Amino acid sequence: MYDPSHLRTFLAVAQTLSFTQAARRLGLRQSTVSQHVRRLEEATGRQLFTRDTHSVELTEDGEAMLGFARRILEVQEQAAAFFTGTRLRGRLRFGASEDFVLTRLPEILEGFRYDHPEVDLELTVELSGTLHEQLAAGKLDLVLAKRRPEDSRGQLVWHDELVWIGAERLRLEADRPVPLIVFPPPGITRAVALESLEREGRPWRIACTSGSLSALIAAASAGLGVIAHSRGLIPPGLVRVPTRFGLPELTPVDFVLIHSHRPGTAQEAADALAATILAGGDRLQRRSRG
């Protein structure tokens, strides 16, 4: 009933909330992406997206289709692997940024381990900037992380805004430096936050530095300051800082998958894990876009 290619296109649009970005990810024309979505909507008899010239959003039926599409594609891949007799083996060194500590990435990795039990998965959790360095040094095979605004490498998982977040009771004084809670260098969000404040001429001070997202969240929950953070990954208990405090806008951020392209079984395993992450990428986000 549902064409797998249409389901993959639907997931790409749902995760990027952009027909243009989905087309780039899939290597298709934007008109083809639109056609796939239209045919899937015809097959379901439901509207899956609301869209205009400025935005794309999932409808309630589109939210429901997310789970169905993901499961249909997972079962199809499991069946294909079973009947072709292909079994991935070897060591796969996978790096994920701290941003995903509180997401459902463990569920995605658990599913991958179930499907490919003979792959030795070695997980590294680090800052995005550090992961990029380790990938370049040949220490990792696949990385899921943010990329710098000027960087075009990687396969887009989703595009998101960076926003200022903090405790709901937090108050900022206009005549005092902005208290920042940041990752240490080479943290990408740290660099974006400092550049935006410097550009606006807004004074700032470092209130907390840690390489652990959990520590940053604890500091923010205690009211020590603000964090520049992905809008789609806002942790429970923290909220967007109200615009009345006059913090500058932050540049958007891309979350991407980057391969080392090292030949051999690691590349095959990396391709399989990348496909699994792309199929379940919506599970990495908190669906509220507020």
C-alpha cells in the first residue's frame, strides 16, 4: 500500500521540515520530493503536512505516520537482510555529540545492535568540535554531531534553530553582563553564543563551563545563567528565555552524519547505522517546536 521510497521521502521532510533540505539529503529534485509526499497523502487519504512559502509542519496525521513509516522501513530492511543472508561484522567506532545524551538515541542504537549482533559498536560521546577532530584523525568511522555554519560536509539529519534557554524564574539585568553556561572549546554552540553577543556589543561572563550536558542543565536549573541550545532538544525543566531580555538571535544549526569513508567492513556497518539513524531521526527530537 505504501511505497518505501515515498516513506523515506516523508521521513526526510518530517525530520528537516523542509522540502529543499529533504531533496538535498536524498539526492532528489525538489519536485520529486513533492510528488512522493503527494502520492503518500493520496494513498493515506490524509494531509500529512501543512505548508506555505515560509514553513512546513506535520499535521496530527503526519505525526501518526512517523511511527508507521519508521516501523515499515525497519521491517523491510530486516527482511531484506534475512533473505539475502548478509551479516555485517567488524568494529564500528561511532561518535555522538553531548546534545543527544537525553534523547532516544539509545533506543536507536539498541535496534541497530539487535539487527546486527556481530558488529562491535564502540560509542564515543564528546563535544561536536572534538568529534570532528577525532574523525579527521582517523579515530572514528561515523559521527552524529552539529556542524559549523561555514561547513558543508555531512548528511543532514535535521536543521534547527539555536535559542537561549534557562530556568523559568531566571531574570537578566540589562546593565549587567549576560551569565553564560557553556561547553568548553571547541564547542560549536559556545562559539555561536559568544560571536552573537560580541556582534551585538552585549557584555557577557562565563558562569559555568562543563563538557557534560547534564552539568550544564543542572547549572541552568539552579538559575546560574543561560545556554545556547537546539530548539528541538530543550531539556525538561528549562524554557526559552523571553525576548524582553533582549538577547541577540543565534544562527541556525545543522545536525549531520559524517563518514570517515575508510574502506572495509567498518564502512558497510557505518552505512547501515547511518540509515538506521536517518530512519529514526525524529526520535532524537522533542516534538514541541515552541
